[in-house]
Amino acid sequence: MERTNSGEPDDMEQHARPGTAANATTAAGTPGRAMNTFSPADEEKRRGVRRMKATATGLLLFVALVYVLAKWASHEGAGAWAGYVAAAAEAGMVGALADWFAVTALFRHPLGLPIPHTAIIPTKKDQLGVSLGEFVGENFLSEDVVRQRLRAVGIGSRLGAWLADPEHADRVTAELAAALRGALTVLRDSDVQAVVGEAITRRADAQEIAPGIGKMLEKIVADGGHRRVVDLVVTRAHDWLVFHDEQVMDAVQGGAPGWTPRFVDKKVGERVYRELLRFVTEMRDSPSHPARGALDRFLTDFASDLQSDTDTRARVERLKGEVLGRGEVQDLIASAWTAVRSMIVSAAEDERSELRLRVRASLLSLGARMATEPKLQAKVDGWLEGAAVYVVTTYRKEITSLITDTVAGWDAEHTTKKIEANIGRDLQFIRINGTVVGSLAGLLIYVVSRALGA
């Protein structure tokens, strides 16, 4: 009886039989592999189950021996006490056998007999997996349960308190820096340059720039912002004329006809130079110079044309296309990305860089706010709840199917033995309790029967 309850020999328990689903599953490396092997902890549990089985069976044999001895003593005229002992031992045997049958029926057919509704776990394994998946889906992956559990945890306030710790903020900053360096290292420069160049070109082609430039120029002129540029230009022009007087006069003389006398060419050159210098000096020193007014009107008209004149806008668009299409511009984009990447990588590696210091300060500030501001906590909790609810409602079927498919991939025999190793020890207490309770119940019934029959 005990040999049947113990199942197959140990060497058969530790290895799936050849040709079974266990071998196929294990060889394939599927999730069933972990279920089809016994860990050291499992082996220790199985030893504990065997000890408890021996204890329960020993107790059954003990009450059987007591019953035999009590019956013998009763026949030998030992007295009324023998009847009480025999009744208790008989009921104890019945209780022990009944509980042995119940416990054994969970894992195998008692005595190898195909009794209906026995060997429940190996025969109903797949159904149990489906039921377990449905139970998890209905009771753990429902929207109300997920929101209730996350709200009870208070992730927002806990995360805030955690981030407010400088040590934790340093750790998160370091991890973010490592992730940023890794991402920039993985990205190929040619890919990024192509994407950035294509994005800039597409954005520039999709949007007309002339009206925007016109509005900006109109505002600059209205605010007088261009006057500083004019002042700078005329000042530099005056200084250049002062230091390059001979070059200016030589240029004027060089453009004179060959038939004019040289002294005339020199006089003309000097006169042109003096007039040019006077004009630039007056324009520099006089804010109300007519030339400045003419420049203001030109810029105002040009700003208006950029916004409303069709021809001007078309010319600007053609110029934009020509500029963007030049190789120098694409090279500039490429060099800009290389410089930006190098700068970011260097900043991410330097613990005292402005980038990492600002990130750390932002994390500390965010953590302090999350730890003290209920509105921010509620907002963070709402984001997390929404994300979790979306995952469980969208992928509930996939999550539960993971349970059912995994259980379906387990070998029935091996699964039975492994489950028995984990819960069998507690089940053997049922047998022991059945023996003890049965004995007490039998004794009580015998006592009542004798009392009523007296």
C-alpha cells in the first residue's frame, strides 16, 4: 500500500521516460525544460515527503497492530477496555485508509486501478492550466484590480522619496549617462547624418521661408535694430578708407581713359577719394543722413516684397533650394552632428559636466516634488495605472495563454511528481490527522453506543 502511494522508483522519478513529451520539450529548450528537472531544493522536498509518507504509513500499521492485539485481548477475556481500544483502532484504520485514498487519487490511480476520478493532476493537467489561466485573467488582470493595487501601493510618492535621495539620484544619473553613451555609440554617423539632412531638407521644402523672413525684417526695421548694423558697416568702411587711401586712388586712376593726362587722373582720383571719405564720414556721424533714410525705405520695401510680392518670394525659394543642395551645406550638417555627438558623449562621461549636474539636480527636484505634492503624485500614479491597464487589457489573452501553454508543455508524469514534491508533505499530515481523528471519532461512537445500549 505504501509502495503504491510512493509512486515509481527514484531513478524513474528523476528522469522523463524516453519518447515522452517531457524529453521532446526539454530537448527543444522550451519553457517545459525547467519543469522537467529536479533542483536540489526539489530533491530535499521529495526526501521530506518520503519521510512523512513513512510516518503516516507507520501510524496506519501501528493502529492496525493495536486493533489486532485489542481483538485478541477481547477474545481472551481481557475486559471491556479491549473493546474500546479495538473500536478506536478500527476507526483509525478506516480514517487512515480513506485519507490515503484521497491523497493518492490526486496524483495517481490507487493500487494502479483505473478508478474514475482518480489521478486527477496527470489526467486533468491541461484543464487545470486553462482554469488557472482564466482565474489569473479574471482575478488578477482586470482593470479594477490593477488600478486598486497600484493605487494602494502609492508608486508616485515612493518613487519621489527614492529619487529625492542624492545617492539614488546619482545612480539614476549614471545609468542614464551610460544609456546615452551606448545609444550614441550604436548609432552610425552616416545614418544619423542622412536622417538629419533629409529632415532639414524636407522641412525646408515644405515651408516657404520668404514671408517669415519678411516679417522678421519688418520688425527689425520698425524697432531700429538694423541701425547698429549700419553703424558698424559705415564705421568699418571709414576706417578702411583711411588706411587704404592709396589703393582707392590707384583704382580710380586705373579706370581712367588712356588718353587723359596722368596728373588729371591723379586729381580725379584724389577728388573721388575725398568725396567718398566725406560721404562715409557724414553717414557715420549723422543719424539723419539721407542715405540712412534711403536704406530704411529700401529695407521696408524689401520686407514688404518678401511677404507679398510673388516674384520676390519665388526667387527666395529658388535661392533656398540652391543653398540646401550644395555639398558644403550637407557637409556642414554632417560636421555639426559629429561635433554634437562628441560633445554629448564627453558630457555624459564627465561626472562634473554641466549636463550630468543639471540632470541630477532635475531628478532631485522631481523627487522632492513627487514626495510632497499630492497633485503630482496623483498624476504619476494615473500615468502608471493607465499604462498597466492598457498592457493587461490589450495583452490579457497573451499573458494567460503563457500560463496555459506552459502547463500544456509539461510532461504529465513529471509534473505530478514535482507538484507532489512541493505539497506532498502537507498532504501526508492529512493522513496522520485522519488516523488520529478517526480513532477519536470511533472511540466516541463506541462510547455513545455502549452508553445507549446499557
